[in-house]
Amino acid sequence: MGLSVVSHAWRVGMVACALAWFGPAELRAEAPGVSGPAESFQRPAEPFGLAASSLSGGGLYDKWLGVQSRLDDELVQLALCDGDRDGCVSPAALKFLDIVDSARLRGGRARLGEINRAINLAIRPTSDLARYGQIDVWTSPLVTFATGRGDCEDYAIAKFVALRLAGVASDDLRIVIMHDTIRGEDHAVAAARFDGRWLTLDNNRMAMVEDTNVRNYRPTFLIDQHGVMRYADPLLVSDASGRHLASPLAVTSLPRPGQIAPANETAAQAD
């Protein structure tokens, strides 16, 4: 019983930390130092080894702010369900907590891999157009788990939150938006730092790939506990042959399941 009490207290503490980590949406939106279109302050050691500057507006910023607002409520619900599993009325919350619990039983890289594998299997890839009749709708984890469907950013958001609740430090977590230079589409993945290296958790594969081994993608934006950041331009990522790829031409095709709308980058940069 002693171990059970300690384990429960640890989980409650992690949820409380996550609440403090995300913070109230209205306070985040008015945080000091985010008044300009893009902050000059740059944080080092981001995925792909590139500098990024904070954003305080734009389409991507607004989408993430909306997700954060819903996360505040969901983290409270997760805390309540974690404290009373039998009384929890949310199957989505119980399923999500089961994944977090399973990950916590593993250590090191295996913990990250468990989250990646379990969430990939829990969600069926479905386009936002098919689900909502709209392009590029971002949903919080319990909304995604309630339907069992989502596209790339829904997987990435769920992994981002699950990893934090499983005990991964917030400084070691990111969501990265990348542009596929072959298909001309944008794609979102979660990223976690382990032993000083960034691993990408992609809904398109079960194996985690280190950022230095990602090919044919140009990283454009990333999200962490502080908000949304834009990578410095120009960004060139080598393909498998080692050649540098130029910025892709604009595309007009609709995104496939697992992709995000190409308009995200333009919307975020326009403001």
C-alpha cells in the first residue's frame, strides 16, 4: 500500500506540474516579452541544431493558444480521473492515462518509444477535411482520443502532453513543424531530447529517428512550453544523397491524412 500511495502522489504531482507548465491561456497570451511580431531572443540547442525566435502572433500561434486553453481543462480532468479511476466517466482519459502509466514503467529511451508506439496505434490517421469539413483543425489529446482519429499535429500534441506527464522534462520536449521538400506538404512531429540528442516521434513510423538523420524535410516552426518559435531562414536540410535542397515551390493540393495545411507557414509568417 505504501508504494501505491507514493505512486499515486507522484502521478498527481506530475499532473500539477503540467498544469503549471502550460499555465492559464490568458496569462500566456499576455506574458512579458511577446509584444512584437517576432522576438530577437534566440534559444540554443533546438532540434536540428538551428536557432529559433519566439512569435507573438500569426495563424500557428493562434492555433496553439487554442490548444493550450483546452489543455487547461483536460489536465484537470486527467488529474481527477487519475485520483479515481473507477469513478472516471471519460474513456478517453482512462486510455490516455494507461499509456502514460505504461511509459512510466520504462526508463530512458524506452519510455519515449513506448509513448510513440502506443499513441501511433491508438489513433487512426484521418484528415481534418474528412473529420470536420475544414483544413487544419488542431485538437487536444482527449478530443483526439475520444474519436480515435486525427492527423499529424494531433498525434504530435498527444505525444507532447503524454511525455510530460510520463516524467520527461519540459525543456526536453518540442513539437516541430517541417516542410516535406519532396511532396510540398507540411508535417508535424513531437521531439524529445535524450542523452543530448533530439529524437523525432513521427506518426508515420514506429521507430524514433534522430533529427540529424531526418531527410527531405525543412524545419520551419517549433513549439515548446514557452510558446511558438520560428526557425531562422533560410533553412536547408540535406537529402539522403547529401545534396542541399532549396525552398519548395508553393503547392495547391489538399493535405493527406498525417499532413498539415501548407497555409500554416504563410499564416504564421504573415503577422
